[in-house]
Amino acid sequence: MATRKTKRALVIFFEDRNRSRVHDMLTNNLTDGQKSELYSAFLEDTIVNCIGLDNICIRISYIPGPTGKIVKGIIDKLKKNATGKELKALTPDCFKLVESVGDTVGERINNAAKAVFDEGYEQVVMIGCVTPTLPRSTISDAFRQAMKSDIVIGPTLEGSYYLFAMNKELPELFDKVDWSEDTTVYSQVARICSEDGIKAIEMDLWYDLRQPGDLEFLVRDINQYRMTGDEKSAICTEKVLEGILKDLPG
């Protein structure tokens, strides 16, 4: 159950579908091993970024398979090496690995939302993709916006989504979305909300490493973090990228 102080839950979805998309997006100059190493770094940085948030309980939703094995390995590593605030954030009452339930994206979102609201949480933010550089301030703002809206939507550049936030279950919304049309998810959700009188708030545009050009945004953001004195954000991704660049010809 939600604690007295913590009434907000963050659900991070890690699925093999995202893993396949990221692998397909990455340049042919990379070996399969390098692609897997980079993808694992994306996941680890996303998790580390999120456990730095205050007064938020985390549920990592995964489908058993390659990605599930990667996530479990990352969690074991973090628990072994974590200290202080990070170690406290990884305690069983606030941090859990849960298997995704449902055959479609909409079903998995609905079931994850129901589970956290049944636990007593009042707001939930869901990150649907790999987002190692998503600012913590964006997630915190999504929780605030969810207090005054039925749903908060984080749209991506190509018309999909990187975030949903809610203060109640919305099965009537997510069941109507055609999730196979990935680049129209945002427009579908916006249309359904308008037609059904569901109050929606839109977050700023972001990216979620689905398109080749997203890697440029990733490198830009890591460089910006370092220029402003942030030496921790996306550190695993940066190290893997540096190793890959050293191995590239020319």
C-alpha cells in the first residue's frame, strides 16, 4: 500500500518491443554486442535517473524475455552498489519489479494503472519507452499536472508518446487507441479525450530513442549536462558511446 507520505507511483515499462526498435534504429556500424550494451546503458540510466526522485514509489513493468533479464541484472547491480538515498529508494516497499499483464499496450497500461491505484496511490506517471535523459523535473511536473487533469500526455517528435500521467483509471481511453499505429498515438489520444470530455494536459515535446535522429538529441543532451556541471546523468550511456566511438574506423 502507499505510505502516508508517498502517494505517487512511477511505472516504467521495459519491453522487448522497445529493445527491437532501438536495435533496428542503431547504425549498421555497430555489432550486435555493442547494440545490446548501449541498450542496457539506456535502461540503467533511465532507472538511476528515476530512483533519484523524492517521495515517489517505482514499479518496473516488464515482459519476461531478453529485456526482463537485462532489467533484473541491472537491479541486482544497483542494489549491490547503492548507498544512502539510492539504497533507500530501492527498498521493497517503494521499488518493485512486476510482470506486465495484458496482450496489448492499452491492456498493459490499464492493468498497471489499476494495480497502483488499488495500492492506494493518487497519481501515477507512466514512462512508455527508453528515456535515459528525460529530466527529473519533467516527471515531477507531470505529477503536479495530474492533480488537476484526468490525463497528462508527453508527446514525441514523431507523434507518439513518452509519458502518460493520471489521477484515476481511464480504460475507456486506452482501449480505444490503435497502438499499432505508433506515430498517431498522440493524435488518437488527443481526439478521444476531446470527443469523450476527458480533461487532458500536454507536456513539452521530447524524444524516446525510436528514430535514428534521436541519437543526435541524446548526444546533445549529454553534452549539455556536462557543460552545466552534471556529471551523473546518462553516465552509463556516455561511457558506452565513448567506447563505441573509439572502435569505429577513421
